Amino acid sequence: MDVRFVETLLAAVEEGSLAGAARRLGITAAAVSQRVAALEAELSVPLLVRAGRQMAPTPDCEALLADLRQMVALHAGLAANLNAEQLRGTLRLGAVSTALSDFGPQLVSALEVHAPEVALSLIPAPSDEIYGKFVDGHLDAALIVAPPFTLPKTMTFERLARQPVGLLRPRDAQKSLPYVLYKRSAWGGALCWQALQAHDPAPRILCEMDAVEIIAQMVADGLGQTVLPKWAGLARYQQELDFVPLGGAYRDVGLLTWRRDARRPVIALMRDILRQKP
């Protein structure tokens, strides 16, 4: 039984029409009809019947739907398993914005050379959100701030960068500038808030956000001062801003993966690429 024909039948059932199945699959309605007819001939039963303006599954088809869906899922799983053992398929990587700017270009260019059949899907988000997506199975790996809790033994976090946390101010600015805060509920923001409180126990706060690039730009524009980690991308503001480390504080950024994937070729290649300094 041709799995493509089964997928076509399921699309017709779910869309309620041959035309809808054709649009979903990118083929003609005639091709959909031919595939369904081929399945009906193979199984010796009618599978679709017109119900008003829609196509509906026959009782025989209804009885087969669960098994047919399982067949399609099994086929997809086999393909995914093969891709997992080779340098091809989709690599879903979640990343905080600063890690994307620091490591993204390096990763994209290296994968293009060493694994051209790997499609890299980059998903930017805060660390806590990325971690949740990773746990739920929506991501293969994550570039995040070190979690503020002990990870399960099924996961591995490899530090890629240790970034000093410090006071960021416009050059020659007055000391009375208010603070633009890196959001305190963010994992990195909590570290910066602790460092700020040790430096200035009663800071005057202008605003708070989980967007360190925008914060740095606001400080460069003279709107305030801030406490941030010194990620590589901050160098673009070196002519406009002064950075003063605070009390040995730092933020760790690294790669989160599943231990079971340690030998998966695409994960191993990604790890080797990221270990090289951008």
C-alpha cells in the first residue's frame, strides 16, 4: 500500500473534499481522485461518499482510519529516525537574542558548508520560554542562559561563554541617570538585578524589559544607564558607552541538549561549531 495514497485519503477526509486535499498536498483534484480510487481497488471497498457538498468517509473507511493514521505516523517516524542518524533533516534550535547575534552567523555558515542537507530552524525567545519548549519536545537544542536550578540528569548544559555583568553608561554621562532594567524575572535579568542592588541599593528605574539590545541602544541614546552582561554584540557600542564590571558578577550562556542525543551527528557537529569562538 502506497503511503502517499493513504496520506491523500486522510487529507480528503480531514478537508472534507477532493479539492481541499488537492490544495493541501499541492496536486490536482484529479490526482486525488485517482489515488483514492487506487486504494479502493486495493482494499475492495468504497472509502469516500458524497454527503451534500462534502466528501465523507464510508463506514469501512471509518473502521480503517485509526490504522491508516498509525501507518502514516510510523512512516514519518522512520524517516525522522534516519535523519537523526545522518546530517540531514531539520534542526530546531531555540536561542536567546544575544546568543543568536553571537553564535548564529557562525552556525549558519558552518552548517551550510558541512551539512548542507540540514535545515536550521532558529526560534528566538527568552531562556525560560525556550527551556519549556525544549522540555515539551518542540526543540532539539537550546542556546540559553544557564538555568537557575539543577537540570535533570537527562539533560546536558555546556557553557559556551561567560559574560561579565557590569554598569553600562553613556560616555561622560551624569551619575543621576535613571536605570533601564533587564527584566528581573528573566534568568539573566535576575543576575543583573542582584549586581545592581549591590552597587546601588535604591536605583531610580525608568523602565524594564527583556530585550538587552534595545536596552543598550536606549543607553547609547542617552536615555539612562543599565546593568547588563557583556555579550559579544555589545562591542558595536564601544565608542558610545562605558562598561564597568560589577563585583565579579557574570552570566553564563551555553548549549542545552538531551544526553541521549550526544552521539547524534547533527548535534555533535553543532556542538563542535559552537565550541569555536565566534
